[in-house]
Amino acid sequence: GYFTFVFLTPNNELTNPFSRIQLSIRSKYKSKITKSVSNMTSTPVPQAPDSEWPEAWIMPDEVEDQKDMNKLNPNVPVTANQMRELGIAFWKMDADSYTYPVKAIPWDPRDATDPKLMQIRDDRGYSYADIITVHPDHLPGYEEKVKSFFEEHIHDAEEIRYILGGSGFFDVRNKEDKWIRVHIRKGDLMTLPEGIYHRFTVDKDDMIHAMRLFIGQPVWTPFNRPCEDHPSRKKFVHMYIDEKKED
């Protein structure tokens, strides 16, 4: 058995001496529990409306200058919905109201002060980040690096880029294996799904300031095309190409 201790108040009411302790504990942790439940049930930050998505178009298979716009004649625009069907996600951010370093490897995403970035970070589990500036003054071997970024490849994880300044192009393959060129600018936060064929280049302004976000440890390894047998490529094809054909 066990004992229950009770005391009499001046009004001869029974009291339990442990109730005050219980109330104290409840009071101490109530706010933390409420906050945790709130985080679990919070609504994810909605993606940008179609009107805010970056301009995109079909580009030629071969180009003379990777930094040019490289539009077909006549231009063949690509819609936000067509990009979403490839697993691309996009948010429009306020990059003017917050200050970030020119370079920080790593940069702790817990240091973010932008509430929208903080929520996207928490919604999607981004736990590592770095900040880089692709510019002749800040990237040794600039021209060689920019050419290497333009090699067609995949990653075995999602690719996340938040553009803090400048501009550039992400090229991605659509389900017909044509190149889509996406013109990203300051304030754009875009994610590319694991396994999508893509490449990157600066535009004619030769400058882009970007935050790279990761879930867990950063994934740096590119797998250059062809890599149809890579598990991440097979996953992408199953999710975004084969299923679209069935629809």
C-alpha cells in the first residue's frame, strides 16, 4: 500500500500538500506544451501565387552563351503550374528587410530573424545552411566554377536556394526532356526535387548572393548525366514523369 498525506486548513478542509507542487509543475510546463502543440498543428507557409513565380521559358538544347536569356523565337513561356508539376516549390520572400553575410559556411538557420523564413525552416526541417556569393570578387576561379555549375546533373536530396541578391538561371528538364529556363532574382526561394536533371548559371550581371539550405548534413555531390539507374533519378521519374503519363 501507500500513504496519502492530508492536512486540515483553519476551516477544517482537507488539503493535499502535493497539489501545490502539481500546480507549480503544470504552470511551469503548460506554456511549453502549448507551444509544442501549436507548432505541430500550425499551417505551413503557403507557396507564392502564380503571379509571383519567376519568369520561365523553353530554351534551345544548345546555346552559345550560357548567361544569355536564350529564348526561342517565338518565345515559349512556362507556367507556374507546369513547374509545380515537376515538383518545384516556390515562395516570394522579403530579402530587403533582413541582413545576411556575404559568405558564411556554415550559417546556422536558427539565426534567422525573418518570421517567414523561420516558419519555412521549421515546416520543412531545414537544419543546416550556408551563404555564398557567386561573383568574380568573392569566388576564386570564378569563370571555371560558373562553367562547372552548368554541367547537367542530379542530387540525391532536395535542392533549396534562397536568393538574397543578384540574379541567375536555373535550368531544369521537363517531362519531354526539354530545357526550362527559370530566371531567379532577389527574394526568390525555390526548391528542386531530388533526382531532377538541372544546372545553374549566373546571368549577364555576374552576381548572385544565395542561401543554401539542407535537411541534416549538406549534400554537395552532383551526379552528372547519364544516371538513369541512380535511385534518386528513378524516384523522380516515378513521382513526376510516369505518374503524369498515367494521368
